[in-house]
Amino acid sequence: MSKITISKKLLRVVGKTNVEFKLIGEGDRVLVGLSGGKDSLSLIHLLKYIQKHAPFNFEFEACTIKYGMPDESYDYLAQHCKEHNIKHTIYDTNIFDISQNTIRENSSFCSYFSRMRRGALYTYAEEHHFNKVALGHHFDDSVESFFMNMFYNGTIRALAPIYKTERGFHLIRPLIQARERQLIAFARENSLQTIGDEACPAMRKEVKMPYARANMKIWLEGLERENRNIFKMIEASFKHIHDDTLLDPKRWNRDDI
């Protein structure tokens, strides 16, 4: 088994996030959605490190949602988790078969399969009595979502570090203050075999690619080339919100009117 190396900077970011938002604590049972991408692979190893060194006890398990596609295999993920003593389950579903009749040709697929995968993960969490579900979203994801919500949906909304789901457990995002490039570096430094878009069911269907998010990523990369501190300023703005200056009457301080 190869030793996993985690940078001190990445550990500090994740540790700080856990303290600030009280994501994981004593006695928690955490289910981690493991797709096999760089983000979720980074997350399971960070949680393994925290589990070993934190002054509190918690359990976590990785869960990979199997779509039910022909020739779909997650043998590498299963072997990787076994080598690193991380409990891992592959959860069989018929999402791919269901999609044949419920998603239209030439339609956008990202939100559909994301929603179905999330639902299956929630079901497994309920069946096995986890009180928290952890996803591998990072700060770049949150910034992209913020501007996509603003530009395409007319809302001011990002990705919450923690919230309570309608099913009663909490969804947590331990990597939400980490940059994507830190996770890319982690995967490369540890020579991790990552799974990308090739595992997505939509690659076997005639559907539109998610151009809006791709364009948003390119736009943000351009902004960062012009101003290397742009993401730091966006992060600061996420923590200094003057919502009484916006055009929502419910947020005005009417005592001052």
C-alpha cells in the first residue's frame, strides 16, 4: 500500500472549515459520496487523516452509486478503499434504465443524473442510519454556482457548508473552502487513478454537454489571470454580507425608514 501524502495547507483549510461550521463531531456517522473523481478521493483520505488525529471519535463510510450500465465497474475504487482500510460500499441502482424513459434526447443531463445519484445516496444513508452525508464540493464549485444562480436563475445563492435535509440528516461539504487546484495537486502527488466524465451515463446518450458551467469556469479563470486575488476577495465577500442593501423589502431595517 502506497502512503498517502496530504499537504499541510490543505489539512489546515479542511480543519478550519470543520471547526468553523461544526461539520463533524463526537459520535457522528458520516456517509461520503465517492464517485472516484479527484474531489471525492481527496475527501475520503482527508477524513481518514482527521479520524486518526482528531480529539473526537466518528465513523465514516464511502458509498459509490452504481447506475446499472453495461460494463460499469468500480473495481479500482473498491480495491483502493480496501488497501487504505476505508469501508466502502457499491450501491446498485437502475438509474440508467429509468433514464431511458424519463430524460429527453438532446436535453441537459447534469442536473438529472446529479439529482438521481443524490437521491440514491440519501436512500442508502437512511437505510443504514447515517446522520451526515458528505460531498466533495470545493470553493471553485461554490463560486461557479453563485454566479450561475445569479446569471441564469436570478438568485443569490452558493453552496452551503452544512444544512439539514428534508430527510432529517445533515449534508456537509468539508472541502468547501479548498481550491480545486489543491485537490488536483493532491491527486497528482499521490498518483491517484481518478474517474472522470467517462463514467457518466450521459456519455452513452445523445445529450447536450453542460456548456454553461464550462463557460463559467473559463470566465472565472480569466478573472483570476487578471487578478490573482479574485477568489480571496470572493471568499471574503461570502463572509461579509450586507443583505439590507439589496432590493428585497423583507430585508430592510424598517425602523430606519
